[in-house]
Amino acid sequence: MIRANNAERRLANAQNQLAAAEEKMAAMNQKTTAADTKWEARVKEYETRLRAAEEKVKRERQGYKERVVELENQIRCVIFCQPAGGPGAK
């Protein structure tokens, strides 16, 4: 009889410990989910910023290329478009 009582007490203790552990695990899962949601939002924000920065660089490069073409055309005009009596002519 004593053995049965001891076994029942140990079983009840084990069940209580299991229930407490399950509650603790559920609470940890909720915290983890909240943290994961925060990180996912941060990653999404950084991806958006990255895309915007890449687009800005792309636009700037295109603008620089256009400016180079304009300057090259000006140089060509200065070199080749001078009238015969222009600067340096004698």
C-alpha cells in the first residue's frame, strides 16, 4: 500500500512538473514569435532601404553617363567647330 501511495505521489509530481514545463515552453514560444516578428519587420525595412539605395545609385550613374556625353560633345565642338579665324589663328 505504501509503495502504491509513493508511486501515485511521484506520478502526480511528474505530471505537475510536465504541466509547468509545458506552460513555460508556451510562454517562451510566444516571446520567440514576437521577437521573430520584430526581426522580420527589420529585415523587410532594410531590404526596402537597399532597393531604394540601389535605384538611387542607378539613376546617379545614368546621370553621370549623360553628363560625360555632354562634356565630350562640348570638347569635340571646341576642338573641331572653331572658325578659321578663331583663337590661335594668325
